[in-house]
Amino acid sequence: MSRSNDVRIRLRIIRSFMLILSCVFLISCVGTVVGVAVDASVEIAKIPFKVIGAAVDIAVPGDSDD
């Protein structure tokens, strides 16, 4: 009986270690995905300002040194 209990305890330790290890790896993957999503959102938020700036540059005549 003692040997089977030792095996069960070792299996629980191994399972716990694998679970913790997989959680650590998944957290880093999730962090990467979130970082990419935030970067894309920031770039999308900049688009209207770029369009408005281009429209203002077209509408307002520039100073020419002719």
C-alpha cells in the first residue's frame, strides 16, 4: 500500500508542476497577443488624425517663396 501511495503522490506532484508550467507559458502568450492588439488599436486610433491633417494641408494654401 505504501508504494502505491508514493506513486500517486509523485503523479500529483508531476501533474501540478506541468499545470503550473503550462500556465506560465500561456500567460506569456496572452501577454504577447494583448500587446499586439493594443498596438493595432493605437494605430487605428491615429488614422482619423492623419486623414484630417492631410485634408487641412490640402485645403490651406501653403506659403510659397516664389
